[in-house]
Amino acid sequence: MADTESFDLVAEFNALLFEAGSIWDVIDRRQGHEVTLTLPTEHEARVICEEWNRQEGRERFKVVKRAA
């Protein structure tokens, strides 16, 4: 039987999402639309983007789906 303690389900799931082309970037509008963060789910990207924008007090960051 395989060693299940070394198996990281979240990491494996994220790897599958990346392979399937589910890649979401948080871009910084102030830095020439530079990619600031890359995540495998839209929900994670939007939550982080909203929090960063709240901290900035303006719409500095934006979530975009990476083109395949």
C-alpha cells in the first residue's frame, strides 16, 4: 500500500486544475498589469483580490483568467 501520509490532496487537486488550464492571475494595475499572484481557483483569486483592494481603498488589483 502506498504511503498516504506523504500524499497532499490539495496540492494534487491544484496541480490537476493547472493542467486543465484553470489558472487565475491577480494583476496589479499600478504596475503595468504585472501578474502579482497566480492561483488555481477563481474563488481564491477573487477573495485575495477583494481584500487587497479593500486595504488599498481602491480598485488597484484585478482577477483575470490566463489564456490557454
